[in-house]
Amino acid sequence: MKKKIIGLLSGVLVAVSLVGVRNSQFVAFAKDKIVTKYRYDRSDQNKAEKIEEKNRATEKQIAVLDKKIAKLQKQLKKYSGAHTVESVSAAKLASLNYSGKDVITVNNNEPSFSKSDLSTSQGAWQRYGELDNENRVTAANALLNQKLMPKAQREPLHVNPTGWHNKRVAGGWLYNRCHLIGYQLTGQNNNLKNLMTGTRQLNDPDMLRYEDQVANYLKESPHNYVRYRVTPIFRGQELLARGVEMEGQSTNSNSVHFNVYIFNVADGVKLNYADGTSQR
């Protein structure tokens, strides 16, 4: 009886052993199957994402350009009628008589700055000429940059330049105290070396158009510089300027590039340039 029991137990152990061996082989086989890995090629997806990113950046640039174009179109509209591409030499400006064109180009619109004039090695600066023997304003020069632009609001003007005989005409006052270099560019305000008697028409829109062009360029980057000069043009000993020559040149591009003469006139008013008095 004992022998039978022992025999049965031995058989069971052998069967269990066989089952264990088979299970271990199955587990090993299963492990081999699980280790299998799959790699996906995402290069096309990555390329597509980069293209989408570039497209978004391009769309932003286009939006900025659209705004600039719209601004320029508005400015161009102001040139209709009283403007022309006629050009004269700077030497002849004092002898010119107004013939219905507010603005003309000088020296084919080429500013007369030398290479050294355009140097930025000294940073931004501004210089105003001394008053002449008649107490008249002379040329104002600057190398403009954001650093010179004022942050404070402009205070009222109270000094009177030569030829100041102001009065009301159709639409408002005849004269403005015109800054040679606009307040928005340097912050100079009640400075007699930077002020002249100019008609409202001369000041705004004519001079302001060019000042805004320069200011907009300067605001685009702290690295932008513009060489700038405004020269009042008097004839003989007259106290009221016949006009102003404005020159502007950006130092690292032609984004700003002009040399123009603007007549100091007012529609419907006869000016006496000898002293600034006027008649309708």
C-alpha cells in the first residue's frame, strides 16, 4: 500500500514538473513577444508644424506692412494739388517766388550730407545756429534717435520770433511759432534758436508731414538714426522767411530720404515778408 502511495506521489511530482517546465517556456516566449518595439517616422509631421509656424510669422509681418501701406496712402493723398516733383538747386531758393506749389524738391531730392555728417559714432545730438544780426533764426541740425524724443507733454509757446504779426484769418490764426526741428523729435520748445514765424499752412500739414515720417521711423527701433537739417530761407534783410529747406537721411538705409523746400505762404492772404504784416 505504501509503495502505491509513493508511486502516485512520484507521478504527480513528475507531472507538476513537466507543467512547470512548459509554463516557464511559455513565459519566456511571451516575454520575447512583449519586447517587440515600433518606431514611428514623425519627420513629416515636424516639417508641417514648422511650416505652420513660419506661416503665422509671415501673416503677422503682412499685417504690419498693411498698416504701413495704409499710413503711406493717407500721406500720399495730402500731396495732391499743391505739390509737384519740380526740383531746384539750393542756391536759388531765396530768389524763388511762389507759383501755387507748396512743396518742391531740392537737388533732385538728394540731401547734401557728407559721409562724416552721417556718422553715429558720437550718438544722437542736436545743434542750433546762433541768431543773425537781424535776430533771425538760422539752421538747426541734429542726428536724431529715440533718445532725444521727449516724454513730457509740450508746454505753451510764449516767445515771439522775427516777423510775428499774428491775426485771425479764415479758418483760424494766420501764423504759428514753427519749430525748425519739431518738438516731437527733440523736445526743444521755447528756444528762439529753433523757432520761426510760419503760416499755419507751412507748419501743418507741410512741415509736419516730413516730421511724422522721421518720427515714425525712429519709433520703429532704438537703433534707427536720422541726420536732419532745417534751414529757414530769408531774402535780403526780410524778417519773415520765404520758406524752409528740410533735409532728412536715415543712416543705415534710405527709409528716410528727402530734400525739399516748403514755401511760407497762406491761401488768400498777401504776406509782407519785410516785417510779417499781411493783407487779405
